[in-house]
Amino acid sequence: MLDLAVIIVSWKVRDLVVQAIRTLRDDLKTSGLTAEVWLVDNASNDGTVEAVSAAFPEVKIIASDENLGFVRGNNAALRAIGFGGASVDLPKAVYLLNPDTITTPGATRALFDAVMRDPQVGLVGARLSYEDGSFQHGAFGFPGLRQLWVEFFPTPGRLIEGRFNGRYPRRLYEQSEPFPVDFVLGATMMLRREAVERTGMFDEEFFMYCEEIDWAWRIHRAGFRVMSVPLAHVIHLAGKSTGQMRPQSALHLWTSRLRLSKKHQPAWKNWLARRLIAVGMRRKRRALEPLTPETAPLAESYDQIVRLAAQKE
């Protein structure tokens, strides 16, 4: 039985993908794990498929002729591996890894050991840092009304960086032992086979954003725990793909936030969340005035989000 299947989904980040696979491959060579790597390319048309094929002929490539997004792209690879079907020859774990990552030595093995050590652990994520070595939050509490308040209204810094805003203390990341969290950032998600089998895959109603939160919520409800693993260090370059289309990204993000709230929050909290989002987006829209050709597309995205939040369900 294969220990690990790694899935990377890319869109127009050829050089980053090559770097991500190279550092992952180097780490896997010394990990003692049997592993295969899958790349799903979302119609990048930037030479990604050709570059990866030439540099890493062992990588299994799914070259999509359309942009499937992060969710459908990962699901396509999971199905190709055998999940969701009758296959019994499944890897012990699957590792969803962003293309804008650099794997440091020992990270992959540390994640694998953490997810396999206890059958009640279904999902783990790495300790993340930015390219300059500075700290990056890699795990969070499930979003609620307090996080929405922080998003839209003035909030003291100590609350922004604390549990009020779903952040875990940095001292937890500085220890050697894994610690329990609500969800881990989608940049590094390693899942135990049984957790995938019991909960399914990503919900394809989420094109991008919040999909990892939704899956973690379902994993918790299925009786598994989610952990952050400080010994597994991965550098996350953060937002290189999505940063190319800010107005569209904003619309995708808040459409997903609205869907997540409706799916997982009680009716009264969902109602209040939608009102906060509508008010907050109007504030963001006003802050763009007077509009310029550069800011007008973002303003239109904010207007669309307000309309979505105000819709009757």
C-alpha cells in the first residue's frame, strides 16, 4: 500500500510549481515514505505542463482544458487516485499542497507521522512562514460573528491577533508537539485515508475559498481531530495565483463565506452574519470613492456581494 499521494493544483504559476515539486521531491527522498505526486494544471497555458513533464517525469499530470479551480481540481485528482469509487488500493494518506510552497527538510514525514500516530486524527497542517521567514498563521478557529467584526470595523490589535479573531497563540507553534485546532490553512492539508472515505471530498459548491473550512467542519463532525504540526515547516509564498485577479477573488471569497455561514451556522447567526457582511461591504465600497478605472471593478464586486448578502433565502 502506498504511504502518500500528494496533489498540487496550479494555475499560471509555472516557476513556483517547479520549485514546489523540487523541494517536495527532495524532502520525500529522505522521508522513507512511498509516495506519488499528482499535478492538476488548470489550463495555465504558460508552459507548466511541459516544464513539469521535463523536470519530473515521474509526476502524474492531469492537464485540464478549463480552470477547474482549487476544489474541483483536487477532487479530480482524488477520484483519479481512487477515492469515491470501489478501489481498495488507496494510499494511507493524501497531501494537498499549494504550488506557492517550499518544503523544508523533514516536513512531509512530520505531517505523515502526526496524522498516522492516532486513528482519531483525520487532518493535519504544517507550521507556515512567509518567504522572509516571518511567522504566518497556519491554523484558525472556525469563523463566526467576531471575525466578521474584525474584518469590517476598527478592532484593537490584541484582539485581531488573539482568539477573538480565531488565531492561536504563537507559543503553540514554537513547541514540538502537535496541537488541536478547528481548521488548517488549505496550503498544506494532509488527510488520513479514513477521514476522506468517511467525509467525502471537497464540496464543489465552493469554487475557491472556505473549502478547507467546510471540509474541516465535516471532519470534526465525523469524529476526527484536526491538528497543527509545528515540526513540519513549510514556507508559503501566499496568494501568488489569486493575487492576479483581486476583484474576482473578492467576489469568490465572500460568496464562499456566505455559503459557509448558511451551511454550518444556526439560522439566527447566519441571518446576523449576512447583515454584518452587507454593512461591512458598503463601508468598503464607500472607502473606494471617488472611483477610478483601477478601483471600479473592485467596487462592482463589493456591490455584488452586498446584493448576495441581502438576498432572501
